[in-house]
Amino acid sequence: MKNKKDETTKNLIVRPPVVTILGHVDHGKTSLLDAIRHTNVTAREHGGITQHIGAYQVEVNGRKITFIDTPGHAAFSQMRARGAIVTDIAILVVAADDGVMPQTKESIAHIKAANVPMIVAINKTDLETANIEKVKQQLAENEVFVEGYGGDVVTVNISAKTKAGISELLEMILLVADMQELKADPEASVEGVVIESSLDRFRGSVATILVQTGTLRTGGYVVIGKAKGKIRGMVGADGKPAKEAGPSTPVEILGLESVPDVGEKLLLQTAVLSAKKDQEITKELAERPGLELLGQPERVEIRIIIKADVAGSLEAISTAIEALETETQKVKFIHRATGEISESDVMLAASTKALIIGFNVKTSIAASKLAEEEKVNVRVFNIIYELLDELKEGLEALAKPKITEEVLGKATVIALFEAKGGKVAGCKMIEGAISKGNTIRVKRDQEEIGRSRIKSMRHLQEEISKTTDNMEFGLVPDAKLDFTIGDIIEAVKIS
């Protein structure tokens, strides 16, 4: 979760850690969550959790821990794909009798991609078939190195059934949290993230918000992506009405005009207006999926998720791809597994900006649709050399010098005039300066709709060569552009 470490802030307080539990199906994720709820003193005193809101808090030695009760790594990655950094600590649940399974490997990939501390909870240790050392060995084979096996990842032996080890796990969560020095300002501008949302037939649009900074209160007017509304009621994790919620606190809010998406960010209206005024809210543009510059312009990395038909193919392809590496071209495997390309693979790729490569496998219909929505690049091959050729071309293309564009000035279209050569835009400056001969790009709803050079500009009846602050002027483009009122014109310097 977003950790505010602004040294200029005087109101920082220690906040509860936010924890997500991941693991293979049937390894005990739900049982562990239930065991934590039922063994917690606070929950008992309040009669248990009376209403599911997608998250809850427990109290340990006078300190709180927030658990995000997501349906698994799909939602975990979905929030990250939308830029919502929610989790402070991830608990990987592995059954002592079953060991590392396919979804365990997927969970490991998601946790590593999120770059958050991991605690391994080895569950079902009460069974006669439990083999804890085998689990640790398998984890090492999947690059999770626990204490005693060449690493520092903490393991806790538990039994969700008998409640053994639950207290130790909670104490370990607090210890890891202390090492992170998690702090937030309850008096700062309110920011939060949607972790669950739905349309209730009786209560209308409902969203569970994890507050990250500031204090959310009833009566405030909030904007969450395209959804907005006045908070007319809040419900805490204990199922009781709440008037306010501070950092790391989950709360269900009522009063929205529509249902927001999971992972959307919440802001109070005052914060939204301020952000717009300062030009700080911009649409996030996705980079080419899977390819990214790393610091130095001459060094590039390609991030890859591989799904193959069999283990032998997977190993052969991985080895061949690694051979493409050079000093300036790196390959990073986000996840490797056998089986068809799934929705989970797509969400992991979206959150890590990775390329999905399939070899002799199919892509599920749902995954194909999601890949299109999330703009994830999925490539499926049947011949290895074709796969390698395409990757090599991608790396070489990215290694070439990148074209950059510097915005020199911005204006908004406030009027339109017809002329022989096309529309003339009546504009008003927003910031910077625009000069005759500049290259301009026209944006509508944050998307570019056209480009041209400036042929001429006028202020009142006079020809001008450059604008000044807040100036109103007429602009004639060199090429025909379909202006409309409200468009944004940006003068750019290309280098």
C-alpha cells in the first residue's frame, strides 16, 4: 500500500499494515481468514463479523492489522494493474501435505511482481502426511528462499483447523510491518482505493474503500473514476455504522451514483478540483506492453510470461530466450507455467507490463477479451524460431534512440471559425507559450486526434509570432484538423 514518508509532514502516525492472503485452491486461504477472525478478541467482543465488506481488521496486542479478503490473485493483480498499490505484506499459504502447486507458483509470481514482503504460512501441519521440509525445498526450487534454505523469507507453521500458530503468524505480520515503518497522515487530503464494489437492490451502488491517507467522513462528496456522489452512510469492517475512517481502514460507503471499478482511486471533490487546477490529473498512457527502458537509455528489458504445452517445451523456450540477452538487452521472466493462457495470466501481465508468450497452447475466450480490454500483448507460436525472431526484433527496436516530446505550451479551443482552408481555432492559453511554426497535437478527452504545424496566428487583427500568458488568439493549422470546442492544443518540441 502507498506509504507516505514525506518528512515535511508533521502529522505522520503509524498505520496498520494491509495484508493479502494468496495461495493454491484448497490450501486453506479461506480457513486461515476464518481462523484469524474467530480467534481475535475484538471480533469476539463484537459478536463476530456481521457483514461482509471485502476486508476486516483484527487487533493484536493493542495494534490493528487490516486484511483484504480478495477472491485471490486475480483481484490482487487487477488492483495493481490500475495503479492501486494496496498491499503491504502478502501471506503465501502452502499446504504441508500438498506442497507447491500450480496456483502457488502463480501466487509467487504475483507477490514478486508487487514487490512486497512475503510471509509463508505452511498450513495443515496437524496432518500425519505433513512434510514441512519438502515444502521448503519446493519453495527454494521456485526461487522463494526461506530461512534455513539460503534466504530470509519467514515461514510460520500453522493449522487453520486447530488454530495452532495463528497467534505467531499475527505477531510476525506486526514484526515485518515494523521493519517497513508504515506511516500515514490522517489530516492529509483523503485518498483511497476501491477493493470491492457492487449494485445492491436495496442500498444502491456500494463500494468498499481502503483509506490510504487522510480521514474519510460521512457527508463528503467523492469522485472515484467515473463514479461520484455524496457519502450518505458508511459501514465499518465490524458491520456497524461508521462516521469516519482513517489510514489503512476499510469502510463500505453508500451514496454513489454508479458502481466504480475495483482498483479505482477515491478523492474528495476538493482534492479533485485542486488537482485539475494544478494540471496534475492526467490519463495514464500504457507503454508498449512487455518492453520498458531501464534507467539508462542504452539498457532495455523485456518482461515475459510464458505458457507452454508441456514442461519440456517450457524449459527449452526459456533457455532459448535467455540466450537472446546481451549487456544492454535483458530478459525478465515474470511467470512460467504449462497450460492455456488464462485471465490470471492477463491480469499479471497488465500489472507488470509484460508480454504473454504461448507455445502450442490456446488462449481462453475470457482471457482474450480481457487482454483486449487491458491492452495486453498476447502472442502464440507453434515454431520456436519464429518466437525468437519476433522477440529479437522487439528488443532491437526498443534499443534504438527514443523520440521524446517536450510540451512547450497548452491552449484550449473556445471558438471555431470557418475559412477556405478549413476550420480556424479560437484559443485561450493555459500555460507556457505557442509560437508560429510549432508542431501542435490536438487532444480530445486525453486522446490525440491530429497533428499539424502552425501556419499563422492572430491576436485581434494583428499577426503574432508567439503567445503570452492567458492570451486569446486565432490559430490556422498547416493541415486540416477537425477542431471542436473544448479540445486541448499542445505545442511540442520533438527530439
